[in-house]
Amino acid sequence: MKLAFNTRAAEAVEVTFPSGLVGFEEVKRYLLAELPGQAHFCRLTAQCGSLTLLLFNPFAAFPAYELALAAHDTAELALPGPQQALVLVTVTIPGDNVRQATVNLAAPLVINAGNRLGRQVVLADGRYRLKEPLFAAAGQARCG
């Protein structure tokens, strides 16, 4: 996955979440960086404090994944169209067991690649789970 910003993969870019993230509403400014050698993964680190989230490109493992943004989401992001949107989901790794990793498909992070504004969108239609297994039951990586 290449971040849709004009930057080298090793560089972090600043992203602002005007409404914060669920549970971290007071934290607005983050640095987003790809993980070297880890296709489809990146990290989001708060510029103040010690919060770091592992993020994943959901389309790499769930090609049928889709979301519709409400008008207020599009307005907050000043998003001109879907081609400007970078969609990422949070990853949870219980303990240190990577094979049990899950992704939150119900509340993706959407970032406008042009202005670097982000918003966590909570999908209320019930189609996606908060803890969707990232790896197939057979133990094969679904993300390639």
C-alpha cells in the first residue's frame, strides 16, 4: 500500500482528526507512516502522548468492503470525491498472538489525502464487525 500523500514510504505525514477518534476525542494531531516491509500496514501515532495505533488497508483482505459516507462526514473532511479518500482500519493483536489479529471494519478511519484531514466513521448498518479476524481459519494470510 502506498499512502496517497506526496511522501516517501519511510516518512511520516501529519494528519488532523478534528473530532478525534472514538475514545480519544481530545487527541487531534497524529503522524501517519507506512511500516517498512509490511505491505498494507501503517501506524498512526499521536503527536502528544504515547498513543500508537496499528492500521491496515481493509481492501487488501476484504475486497468487497465498502462504505458510504454521510454528508456531514464528507463535509468535515472537505472530501471532493472517493479518489481522494484513504480508508484504513484499526488492528487489534490479543497478547502477542498475531494469528488472532482482528480488524475493526465497523469504524474505519477515512483521510482526505489532499488536505490530510481525517475522521473515524462509525458504520451503523450492522454489516461489519468490530473484531473481524484478519487471517483465514486455515492459517493463511488473507492480506496477501
